[in-house]
Amino acid sequence: MDFEKKLKRLEDIVGLMEKGELALEDSLKLFEEGVKLSRECQKKLVEAEAQVKKLTGFDADGKPLTEPFHAEDAE
């Protein structure tokens, strides 16, 4: 399942649980699924962040110069 589908499923789980109409066993199963999906999404975001680079300029040959992008740098 791709990131967007996992996120959508996580949103659906939250919606179902917020209604408060589920049996305890069903709530626990959904909670466990939600935790698993949340961890998988977080891992994917960390991996994506590690791949993002900031363009800092160009060298004498016109090749881009980059450095790792850190979210705190954007603040």
C-alpha cells in the first residue's frame, strides 16, 4: 500500500474510533492497525526527508551544488 493510501486508511480509522460506536475488540484491532500504519508513514516521511537536498549554487562546470535539507533550516 502506498503512502497516500496508508494515510487515508489512518484517517478512516480515526473517524471510526471517534464515533465511539465500535465494540472494544474492534476498537483494539483498529487501534493496532492505526499504530502500525502511523509508524510506516513516519518511516516513509523520514526516508523522504533524507532524500531532499537544498540547492546552494553551481560549480565552475555548471553542476548543481547541494547539501542536505533540514526542516529547521526553513523556519
